Amino acid sequence: MNVFDLKMGEVAKIKRIDLDGSALERLTALGLNVGEQVEVLSYSLFKSSVLISCNAVRIGIRKPLALKIEVAR
């Protein structure tokens, strides 16, 4: 299951982030790490991006990136 599979308001724990390079560094710098809890705040109009909250930081990420963040409820 990935972040994009969650419904609005659901909370899940990050199990794995299937990224490397600068994308992974940016997410890590914002506090999005394995073991942290994320909450889906909202989706864009056509569900092309998602707004998530992790460690009191709100992050807007696009669908291809959200599909690579594996979570567990």
C-alpha cells in the first residue's frame, strides 16, 4: 500500500521510500523518514497530487512520487 491509496484523514506509518538521489534527500530534509507517521490532508481536484502532513510539516507531492512511498496502517 502506498500514500496514494489512503483516504483523506487516514494516518499510516512509512515502511519504505522507494526513491534515491535528490528526491529522497528533499523528503528526508522535510522530515519524511521511514518509521514516521503521515496523514493525508487532501487530494487535488483531479487527484494528480496529494497534501500530506508529517511531523507538523505539510508537504504537497505529485502522484508519481506518492506511489513510491510505501505505508502501513
